[in-house]
Amino acid sequence: MKFIDESKIEVIAGKGGNGIASFRREKYIENGGPDGGDGGRGGSVYAQADRNINTLVDYRFARIHRAKNGESGRGSDCYGKGADDIVLRMPVGTVITDIASGEVIADLAHEGEKVLLAQGGIGGLGNIHFKSSTNRAPRQCTAGTEGETRELQLELKVLADVGLLGMPNAGKSTFIRSVSAAKPKVADYPFTTLHPNLGVVRVSNEKSFVIADIPGLIEGAAEGAGLGHQFLRHLARTRVLLHLVDIAPMYEGIDPVHEANAILNELKKYDQSLYEKPRWLLLNKVDLLQDREEKVAAFLKEFTDFDRYFVISAINGEGCKELTYAIMDHLLAMNEQEREAAAASAQETDADII
């Protein structure tokens, strides 16, 4: 299935049914009173996060989603039937934005999360609501209201703890194959990865984290070179970025330091908050170096914009296990800090209430 991470759709809620002006007509009853019922409500449109869906491909080809109208009221005090709501199931991690206003309607970050996209119309009132001591035969009734109509932008941001950055052929796909059960395509030419891949890294029976591999960036991506920035959105939810650098490039004239700086420049152009995330440097393909210590030291002397660094070889797994343990420890420490911060915030709230 083709990976599709953005789409535009139109949602149209149903119109409310009209109320009716009707009077009771039965044998032996000459002047029956008003008995016109209300119209039924129109169907609403909801979105719900579903972990069993991975892409937005269903919404690339089905762009209009329309709920049914409510039924009109009837005589004999019969109300019209309300229309059923429709629920659009979307991948966990979908961000829904109103195109007209630019407002973010929902960020479906949790399984089962449900949000209203378009409210159905309200049914009109029948004439039974207008009777009074002075108006015993009302002929008034109201029409149902129109349902909401919205044009929406859907944008999928995959949920992962760790994200991979790097130039094409830096070894990102090989790395994710080495540390997880994911099997992205690997080849000896650039842009082998054409869509994001997710892999679950299991450190122990009870500890694991999710890692995301996106297509490689190249210098000038902000101006549309290569695949551009279209996949960087998938790193927005990550907590740690792993910056892979090919320390032993295949072709002469390629400077690893220049390529590493080019990636950071593209990251800054895309999103400053993404650039400020914790970023670890991975010096990959050290198995191809004869004088690895000298080459690593020379690289680190010129490139210092990182939090931690590791020397690895994704092809044979050298240094990968130690790296996954370090990532797991870092994520657990972050979880503990967040719990402490939440507890402190709750205590402050309780104190304010008292």
C-alpha cells in the first residue's frame, strides 16, 4: 500500500428535518388540536483515531464525506427520525486543520480519540410547540437548520520516540534493520527510502521504543531539492533525534563535516523547535576505516553541534546494542521527569484551590 501522509477532504453534516403544521383529524372529533411533530436532527461527522490504519490513502480518493439529513416531522405527534452520524477512522497521529480559518481542530494522538468535525443541523419545531390559550390552532412551524460544511487538511505525523536524520545512503535503513524487526529497502544508491518506516526496538521483555526512519535530506531541500521537507513532519513528535553521518563516504570529495552541517541547516529552516530537540550523533560505517580513531577525532574536532555521540557500524551491529540501551535509559529518565513535573503541577493546582 502506498504511504500517503496528507490529504484534503470536505465534510458535510446533514440538515435538520423540518417541523410540520398538522391537526388531529379523527371520526367524531370535529376540532382536533395541533399535532405536528418536530423534524429529526441531521447527522454529524466525527473523526476517530484507529491504530489499525497506517496511512491516509482512503481520504486521497474519497474526498467528500456527507451525512444524511434528518426526516421531517409528521402528524399525530410523530417526530422525524434523526440521521445517523458518520465516523471517519484515521491513523493515530493525524492532525486535522480547518483550511478556511487555519485552526487546528484536532490532533489525534491517542488510540480511540474522537472529535467532532461538522455538527448536524437541528430539527425544526412542529406546531404543537406553538399552541396556547389564545392560539389554539397554530399554523406556525420552523424549518430545520443546515448542517456545518468544512474543508479540512489532514496531515499524518507518525508516533515515534526516536527519529533518524541523515543524508541519503548514510545507513539509516540499515541501522533500523539492525536494531528492530523492520525491513525497509536497502540498496547502494541514494533515495532508497521513499516513505517513512517505523521499527520497534525491544531492549528487554518489558522495555521497548519506536524508531522512525524518513527519506534522506540533501542540501537545498528547503528550496525543493530531493524529496524536500515533506517528511520532516514525522519527526515532530519524537523525543530524541539520531543524526547518522557516513564517516567513510564511498566517493572522494565528499566531506562528512559539510554534509552534517547541511542537515542541521535544513533542520533550522524547517522548524526551530525540531532543531532544539535532543540530538545524538552516530558516526556510521566505521568498519570501513583503517585509522578510525584519527578519523573520528578529526570529525569531532570540526563538528560539535550534538548532545552525545556514538561510533557504530549498522551493517554488522557494532555499537548498536550499547546505543539502544542508552536510548532506553534516556527515554525512561525523560518519563520520570515528566511524571515529577505533572505531580508538582497538580500540587500547585490543589494549593490554589484551597
